[in-house]
Amino acid sequence: MKKVLLPLLFALPFLSGAQAPSAEKLIKYVKPIIGTQKMGHTYPGATVPFGMVQLSPDTDTLIYEINGKYNPDIYKYCAGYQYTDKTIVGFSHTHFSGTGHSDLGDFLVMPTTGVLQLNPGTADKPESGYRSAFSHENEVSEAGYYKVKLDDHNILAELTATNRVGFHQYTFPKSEQSHIILDLMAGLYNYENKDVWTFVRVENDTLITGYRQTNGWARTRTVYFAMTFSKPFYQYGSKNYSKKEVYKGFWGRFDQGKNFPEMAGKHLKAYFDFKTEEGEKIKMKFAISSVSTEGALKNLQTEIPHWNFDKTRKESQELWERELNKIAIQADNVEDKQNFYTAMYHAFINPTTFMDVDGSYRGLDQNVHKAEKFTNYTTFSLWDTYRALHPFFNLIQPKRNADMVQSMLAHYDQSVHKMLPVWSHYANENWCMIGYHSVSVIADAVIKGNAGFDANKALDACVMTARHKGFDGIDAYMQMGYVPDDKNSSSVSKTLEYAYDDWCIAQMAKKLNRMEIYEEFIKRSQNYKNVYDASIGFMRPKLSDGSFKKQFDVLQTHGQGFIEGNAWNYSLYVPQYPAEMIEMMGGKKRFVTHLDSLFSMELPDAFFAETEDITRDGIIGNYVHGNEPAHHVAYLYNWADQPWKTQERVRMILKKQYHPASDGLGGNDDCGQMSAWFIFSSLGFYPVAPGSEQYAIGSPSVKSAVLQLENGKTFSIEAQNQSDKNVYVQKILLNGQALNRLFINHSEIMAGGKITFVMGEKPVKKAR
Amino acid sequence: MKKVLLPLLFALPFLSGAQAPSAEKLIKYVKPIIGTQKMGHTYPGATVPFGMVQLSPDTDTLIYEINGKYNPDIYKYCAGYQYTDKTIVGFSHTHFSGTGHSDLGDFLVMPTTGVLQLNPGTADKPESGYRSAFSHENEVSEAGYYKVKLDDHNILAELTATNRVGFHQYTFPKSEQSHIILDLMAGLYNYENKDVWTFVRVENDTLITGYRQTNGWARTRTVYFAMTFSKPFYQYGSKNYSKKEVYKGFWGRFDQGKNFPEMAGKHLKAYFDFKTEEGEKIKMKFAISSVSTEGALKNLQTEIPHWNFDKTRKESQELWERELNKIAIQADNVEDKQNFYTAMYHAFINPTTFMDVDGSYRGLDQNVHKAEKFTNYTTFSLWDTYRALHPFFNLIQPKRNADMVQSMLAHYDQSVHKMLPVWSHYANENWCMIGYHSVSVIADAVIKGNAGFDANKALDACVMTARHKGFDGIDAYMQMGYVPDDKNSSSVSKTLEYAYDDWCIAQMAKKLNRMEIYEEFIKRSQNYKNVYDASIGFMRPKLSDGSFKKQFDVLQTHGQGFIEGNAWNYSLYVPQYPAEMIEMMGGKKRFVTHLDSLFSMELPDAFFAETEDITRDGIIGNYVHGNEPAHHVAYLYNWADQPWKTQERVRMILKKQYHPASDGLGGNDDCGQMSAWFIFSSLGFYPVAPGSEQYAIGSPSVKSAVLQLENGKTFSIEAQNQSDKNVYVQKILLNGQALNRLFINHSEIMAGGKITFVMGEKPVKKAR
């Protein structure tokens, strides 16, 4: 009875869209500021779960190149905001969360007072431009709400958002010269000529529409907008910053600089002038669309048909509250809850909605499509997120994850390359990173019974992608069983990841009884063996002639056949066959030595100079948590009969790599992958091989957790005797029965019930 | 009985879409080559009546500026083709007909053999690039069909078209190196940076889609395309010509130059390689759209679902035949028929269709709209075409003209300036020339009972446009009654044309019983008086202080307050009130002296150096037929009691300004205005003041003509005793009754019937 009643009690309010009845407000534990310093690359502004608009302050918008050379400082500004900066340039409407490359930062808006300045000015001299000094004392960053005082202009700026609309509220001082600047040249990862075309119409004295077309990480990207003010401006203008003025034609007869309602050009800024009373609020709603200005206007009118900022803020925060309530945890201290719920927050930002309120969106083929019966998403950082984020969605957001797969299949349908996404955003494939990990996301959904899409069609798309000879060494890989290092960079990483992806395809094919495909890809999944050099016990780049690369450094990443991980880390990348890998590497004992060394060795300083994306903060020994290739590694001790080491490593990583402060993330959050690792590991299990039903058991750090599943059931986790010292699992009970294995199945969770971990301070050293 | 039977007999085959039964093929009289030399600016290629595609050879595509200075040679290439040129660069898909400024020339295609060359090369050394020598002996230019031998490549090129699709047929020699080049950088009135963005997808080995976005005369213009080959290419490639390569991102890992299916950048060319047998035909269909590549593909598949080139050619030519048959003339010699039917052909090219087969089109607001129950048109060269072309349409193409007005009203609805078109093309207003002559076109349709649109709404649009204070001196004009020359260039021309346009609004308002508007605008229509200087008997620039400009040259145009016409010509521009104007200018006698002098005076050479668009060919005395402002002038003798002078002048102009050869037009055809003048005048009457019911009687040059009216009736014109000497009208009978006036009403023609001119060699000198 109890088992039947419980889910009903919890599920009902959920299904009706309300919050769990007894829960305290969880939103208070969300600190969007976590990760905004150094390499976290998160942003502190306002967005709703999986929202299309990410309205956030930018503290700088640097230029990609200086005198033709890459500007290394730009990397800090992937999300536009660095916590240690002292000035804010403005508030722009689109941001990635946690990426290691960037784009976006569209439509930077800045309210100012005094003499009109259209240049941002410099950080050390904010008065040289429109930017403003600010201090964290005057800054509030919550899920769905951001507030800051702009000291130079004496303006209080508040931001909130719906899915497709950013809502600004600026409290001005008394001023005859109040301005709102729309800088259409500002952007993240900006460079000369990134702006391809800009078009703006001042429809009337409160409404402006237009678009910005850029050539950046997304090669061919256009974002349309509609913005509206709560108060009419009394004058407005624009400036064209093209070095060489484009063709003027017969527009020269107009004074286009002032009060001229149609602006167009390659490099444009616009401004709108007001006279304000002390404390006067000017509000602004700013909607975006991938389709048209008409679409943006419809989004605006549909999502916020009023001027009540507080109402929108409340609704936005209620959306967050509802998502956060999907997992209710108990923890010993507030910091653990802040880490956990901020991880939930960061996990629920990407992928982002990519369609108008009517379902229209621009596809990869640049045509306008309509999403029929699914929500179309973009921002697929798949090399990162296939590992834990999408498996997390299969657990706690299965409907959304199925829609994400639908979005990936739509991408495939629209792809002239006939490929599933690699790293895609805004109707573009940017080809960042390696592998064809869409395959893993799709297989994971299929295997876990979450195929709210045509699974056979999806399998075909996976197969087409994995056989694409033109793509990144696949041709050679198919012929030779590995990517030859003399033909292709990161050859070992690619070989290993292709082999894992191939295994995913095989699992799916097997489930769908497509045995020819199964045979082809199960064979390919063995290719990891082809880059293992038994003589040194490491994966190693192999050349076309079958010999291993001679010059080889197991510590370095660059030029060594790897990417974002050296041979120490990548040699452990056979998630599909941990047991076989351990055997290949000399058996369990030798393998444990490798693992122990990885976590404990001391690295030379030179290592850090040459390794991407990480600092000493993001590393434990030679284990790099700030990058993804080793995210499953701590769990591998389970396969070497030393699960207690998995347990202590996981707890160590949770402690060392996450803390609730601006510098609280040891590496890029990578669209939620780092956060998803945290959530899984905190709950006591982790998907070592997505595409499998199994989660490897770790060591929960929560005292308890209740998962509200979309099927109406609940799954509870209890960690008895939980403490910072009691990291070792003594005993596991699943629904009251002893669980004598080191994994739990997805279906066991989805059936609802309870897992109980009995914790202790001493490892239980017995073989599986 | 006869009067009832006749229209039925003629009308029936028409309504069923077939040709008039007894007519000979009229298409043989069409010589598209007329006007392709010097200033006619027509093109010899293939198009259908009012077709969206104008597929035509370009003999050069020059750059607008050389070292920052305007290149005067570019003017010759407004339509891409100059008859005296010896080489062809390629065949592009969009052309203006007869304009004095340019744009378009989109998607230049060139078939070649031998070593691949992607640059056009120079005219004096065609082997330096892909261009080819050709000779007129190997050239055929017909309505709807064009053929030429490309000597350098030994390829026979044939072109035909449907509304939205160009159909190419290339007969190759045997070659291992046959190419079809798609030059996406070529274009008319080209200049560096005109290409904003180009995007191409090779969908499969016979289908390519994409778009070209330019910043030219149209500031923000995008044309989408879909092209398909009858035979698969065996390889293909592209080249990016950006001086500074745009951001490469992670595309750098691909070899994008060869066999890579997605091309994008600012400056692109593509090529497709074939191996051909002797005499092998490769066909290509090329569709365009303003909406999307999807739209272009739909246009392609709908309009030409086969590979039968001859069938399409036949259908295209049948469309022309049907249009030409709307007026069946008898003339003394073949040249007269060639002149006449080529004028019909040129009159029926513009405005051009601007929507996909499903009615979708891109609007001025850059959004996609759907034309409901009308055909959307673009290419409105209104300063030219309001005079005779649109009145001609009201007579012989009333349905299309009403749709053109609908298109202008849609433009108004989409205009952020809340203005009707001035000079618009391809979802852009280019603001070329002066006045708000949409008003004249709309009034003419309303007054003539051809308002297949909401006339009251149209009137509102006219009023909004005419009151637009931000536009071109209207503010001052409304305050002071004239455009002050110290504030605005071409001040006299603007004042005069505004006054005429205002009269049009008044006429319409009166008919719609909107008397307040009538009063306002009938008053404005008198403003012509404000720029008349009685002391010299000429219109003259007036300054803000009310005084006339001191330095003033009645022969010059530039800087004298006029545009495309000097004081001699423009002083006669009061088409709404000829009698009052004559009175103002000192009475009939003095007026006739002015007119006589105009037609007979000798001009200094310096005049030609400084006057736009005309040579000695386009001028008779100081009467400039090659420009438009004096197009009504020969008819003004009617109001001065000397109609015989109208008769002889009109016949002289018909003879001197038009002949059936490449240099047969004395000035820009201006989207059909020159041709429409020819047609009206040949038939014996002309609309001096569009917006009025009346046509002024001239002297017909045809022996007879039968007009097939859309209302099913016919109107016949007979010129008894017609000859080159017998240019004087002795007597006029309308339906057998003497017509004792110098005008005929539109309604009299539309009622069907017959007008008989009895001609003679002596003028009949009696007062009206």
C-alpha cells in the first residue's frame, strides 16, 4: 500500500503544475554567481529553465584578435561576465552557460545619464564610455532575477525574463539626459567583420524591431528582435561605424543619424533619449526570434502582455522553483544545498528553447520550419553533455530530453552533410570538438525507454552520421580501425570516442533488432584496442603504417593525439567495456595502480601552461575534473574490486571541485555537464556508459533525496550515518532488500521506491 | 447588332486563353535587341510578361568605383549588355529593363571548357578568364528565347524562362573539362562590399540551393535560389575571395574548397565539373525566390517539372503572343510593326512579379507576407512610369494595374516611413528620383474606374505620403507653397511635381466625396504658380526668403533647381492645368513661341556634357525625349489652338526617336515609359494628365489598330489615308459621329467601338 500511496501523494500536485506541498523554497539556494569567476564561464543574469533569452550583464566584450593575433584575454568572457571586474558594459540578451568558446551576447542594452556616449569605454576608465562602475554590494543575482546599481549613471537596473523575452526595469535619477543605448556591434567573441548586417526599424515612439546577422562561431546566424519601452522616447538616433561607409545610394538625401526610423548597415549603434524624474522607472521588454521581427513581436506580445515587472519576476522564479522541486534533498549544511541547487539550476539552462511561441524556428538549412508536437531546442554542446547531462535529463526531464532528440533529428533532416549535430547552436553547426556523440544521447534515450521519437529513423541517422567518410578521419577509421595520427589530429581521442559511440549504436540496433547494424558497430566498438600500446600501458597515437608514434609524452595533450586530456586520462576512456579495458591494461592490480597514480601524482608547472581550460583548481593529481574525458574515471575502481576508492575519490572531488562561490567551479561548466556530474555523484550513482541501463554506485553526499519522476512515481535516496567522514558505503538496500552489486538500473529507479545507503568511516574491503 | 457581335467574337478566344484566331504571329516583330546599344539600357535575354526572372547575357559587370571614384563606364551596363561589346561574361537571372541606375545581375552562370578559370577576365583578352568572345551572327534574341555561340568554349548557349525559373540549355563539345561556373560575386552596379553574405548548399549531385544578400541600390536585399542540372556533375568546388578571410571557426578542419556541400562567406564563387561528349546538352533550371530556398525549390518544381527546353520556350513565347495580341495593328512597313510590338514587349516587362507560386513574398519590413487575391509586383520606377505606362495598363492591363496598386498599398502598409513607393524593388525602397507619383498611379486607376482595391484606404495612403514632412522638402512646401532652393536641390522640379501629384489626390478625393481632402489638395495643386517668374517667362528656383535665385541658366539642369530637364522643358510641367499654365505664361501665342523654340533651337555642345541620360540622339532642338519631364509637351499645342503642331511633332518624335535596331531608343526605356509613349502616340492619343479621364488627341502612325479590352469589348482605331506625309488629322469620327474635340475619354474607349482618323498632308488650321 505504502508504495502505491506515496507516489500518488507526491505526484498529484506535480501534475497540476504546483509545487510539492511541504517543500521550503528551494530557489533561495540557487546562487547563479557560482562559476562566474575564472573558468566556470557561467553568467549571473536572468533566464528561465531552458529559456531562449539569457539576459545578463557583460563586464567586457573584447575583440577576438589584436593585430591579427588571438587575444588570450577573450577566453575569460565566454559568458560575458567576470566576477573580479569592476565595470559593466551593458546587458545583452543571449549567453552560453559554461562554454569554452563563445558567440552570442546579442543586443547589448545600456541605460545611461549625462552626455551621450556610444562607445563602451575602457574598464580602467569607465567614464570614457557608456559603461559603468558597479560593486557586488549593490548586486543581487537570483534564479530569474538580477539587480545592480550602475554607479556612474546612478541607475538601478533590474532584469528578469520569460522564455523569449527579457524584461528590464531601470530606475533613473532626475535627468534631462537619460539614454538607453542599443549597441548592435557589441557581442561575445567579437571581431572586426563579425557583424554581417544589421537592420532596425523604429516602428513608433515605443516600439523598435530589427535583426542582427553575424558570422562567428555560428557561421551564418541571424537573431531578430522586438523591443518596447514603457515610456515614449522624445528623440532617437543611430550611428554607422563602418570604416568605409557602405554604398549610400539615394539614402544620402536623408539625415539618417537622427529620428530616422529605418537603420541598416554593417556596424550600427542606436540610442533613445528620455527626460526622467527622480526615481522614475523606465521599463523595456526585449523579445528575440530566429524567424522574423514579426515572430519576435508575437513572442513579446504573447509572453508579457503587461508592464508588471514584479509579476514576471515572480512567474519566472516560480518556474525555477518547480524545476528545483524535482529533487528535494536534505543535507548537513547550507553550502551543500547551494552547491546542489545551483548545479540543478545550471543543468536546466541548456539546451535552450529555439522556436517562437507558434513553434516556428529557423533550421540548419536556413529555412523556417515548424516544430510539430515537440519543443525545438538548440545549444548542443554534445561532447560535454552526452556524458551526464542528457542521462540526467532521461532521469528527471525525460519529456524534454525526448524533445531534444527530436530537435537533433530535425537538425539531421536539415543537414546537407546528413549528420546529427556535433556542437550546434542557432541554426548552425559549429563543428567544435570531436566524436559523434548525438549517437550516445539517442542511444541512452532508446535504451532507457525514453524514445518519444521514431527510434528506427533515429538509428538510421546515427548510422549515416557514423559512416560519414568526409568527417574527421572516419574514412580511415572505417578502413583501418583507428584514426591515423599522421592524417588527423587528436587521433587517439577520436578513435576511442568513435569506438564508444559505435557501441552506443550497436546497443540501440540490438534493442531494435537491426542485427546487421549491430554486427557492424559492435565490431567497430572494439577499435579502442587498436590504439593501446601494451609495451607502455598507455593509449598511444598510431600512424598510417601501423606503427606507434615514436616521440610521445604521456603527460602532454597538445600534439600527442589527444584533446583536453593526456594519455594518463584518455587511456581510461573505454566506458563501454571497463572490465575488458582493465584486462587489456594488465589486470585489476596494475589498473588500480594507474588510477591511484593518476589521482596522486605531482605535475610539473609546465603542464598547466600547455593544458586547456584548467588551472590547479580543476585538477587532483593528474586527474582533470575541469575537462570532461575523465569524468567517469573515479567510478572505474568499482570494476577493479576496490569500490571504496571510487567512494572516497568521488567525495573528494565533490568537496574539492565545487563550492558555493564565484570561483566555485574548477573548470567550464560546459552547458551543465560539470553540474550534472555533481548532481549524480551527490545522489550516489553515475552513468559511466550512457547507452547502458546501468549507473555505477558511488558515495552519496546528501543525507537524503526524493526524486519526483515524470511518470508520477518517486524515488527516494537515504544515506544513513551520513557525514563528511562517513564516505564509505557499508551496505545498500533497494526497497529494503540488500543490493549486492555496484550498480543500479535505470528501470529500478523509474519504478519508484527507495535506495538506502548505510555509510561508515571505514571502507568495506571485499570483492564484488 | 454588329456592335454587340464584334466584341463577343473577339473576346471569347481571349477569355479561354487562346490567341485571336485570325492573327498572324506577332512575336516575330519583337526585337529585344532594340535599345541594347548606348542608352536604351534594355537587355536581349529571356523573360515572360512581367516575369520575376530576366535571364540575359551580361557583356560586362564593372565595378562602381575605381580608387574611390565613380566609374562613368558602369552606366552603360545598367542592363548588363552593350551591343557593341565583343564578349559575354555570362548569363545572370535578374535585370532591370531600361533603367538609368542599377542593381541585380544576380547569379551569373557561365559554361566553359578547358582549364577552370573563376575570374571573368578582360574584354580585350577574353582568354584571360571565363568570359567568351561572341558575334551577333551567332546570336538570336526573341521574346522568351535567346541563343548565342560562345566562341572561346565552343558552346552553344540557349536560354528561356518561365515566371520564376530560368531554363538554360548548353550544347557542349567533347571535353574532359567542361564546367558550369556560378559566380556569386558578379552583379550589376557592383562594388567591393556589395556582397553582404552568400550561402550555398549542394543538396545532391544535381541540386544546389542558396542565397545572395547584397547592399546596393536596394540597401538590404536577399535573393534565394534553387538550381538543378539535367546531368550529375562529377565534382564541384568553391572559392572564397574575401581579402581578409572571415572567421573560420572549426570549419578549418574541412577542405571547403572541393566537394564540400556547404559554402558560405562574403565573396564566393562555385563551379561544377562535367565530362561531355560532342554535342551533349547539359540543361539547367534556375529558380529564384524572395522568401527562402524552400520557396525557390517550390517555384522550380511547380513551373518546370520536366527537362523539355523546347516546350518551355514554346510556352514562354505563347505567353508573349497572347499579350501582344491585345493590340493588333496594321502598318505600312515591317519596321513600324517591329517598333510597335517591341514597345509592347518592353512595356510588358516591368513591374515584375515578386512572389512565389504560393503567393509568399518578402515585404519592405523584411518579413514574409502572403499576397491574398492579388499578384504582388516590384520594380516600380514611378517617376518614369506614372506618365504613360500605368495609364497604358489601365487601358490594356487593368487587372494587372489594380494588382500593382495593391502591391504599392502593401508596400505602404509595410513602410516604417508610412509612405507609398517612390522607386522600389525587391522589398526595398531606393528613394531614387523625386515626387510621390504612386499618387498619380492610384488616382488614375480610381478615376478610370479601375479600383480593384480599397479606394478610400488608398486615398489615406496618398494623403499620408503627401503630408510626410520628413520627406524631401514637403515640410517647407506645405508651409510656403514651394520647395525653397536654398534648402533642397531640384526645388522647382519638386514643387511642380508635388503640385501635379496633389491635383491627383484632389481628383480622387472628389470622386470619393472626401471633400476636406479635396480642398486641401486642390489648393496645393496651385503651387506651380509659386515658382513661375513672370519677368523671364520661366519656372525658376525660389529661395526661402521668397526671392528668386539670382544666378540662373535656363538651359542647364544641374544646380538650377531641376532634375533631368532644364527650365525650357520643366516650365511646361503643369499637366493638370495646361490652359491655366498657358495663360500664366502670357497666353497662347507666346506659349506657342516657347514650344516652337523648344523643338527648333540649337544647343551648344556644353549642354550635352552636362545633361544626364541623353545624347544628341535623344533630343530634338532642346526637347529632350530621352528624359521624361517633357513627354507630354508635344501634346500641349492642342491647348494653344494649334493641334496640327502636336500632330506633326508627335509624328516626328515617333520617327526620330524610335527605330528597330540596337541603337533604336533615344534614351533609357525606363521600365517601359519610353515604349508606352510610343504605343499611345502611335495609336493617336496620349494621357497628358494621368488622374484625368482624358487622352489628348495626337496623330496616329498606325493604319489601324484593334484593342482587345479585358472587359471583353474591342476598340478599333482606323487612320484613313495614312502615310508618312499625311500626318495631319483632317477629321475624327467616334463610332461614326464627328468628334469635335481634341480629346477622347477613357470611358469612351472602354465602351468599345471605333475611332476613325481621316488623315491628310495639310494641317487643318482652325481653332478648337
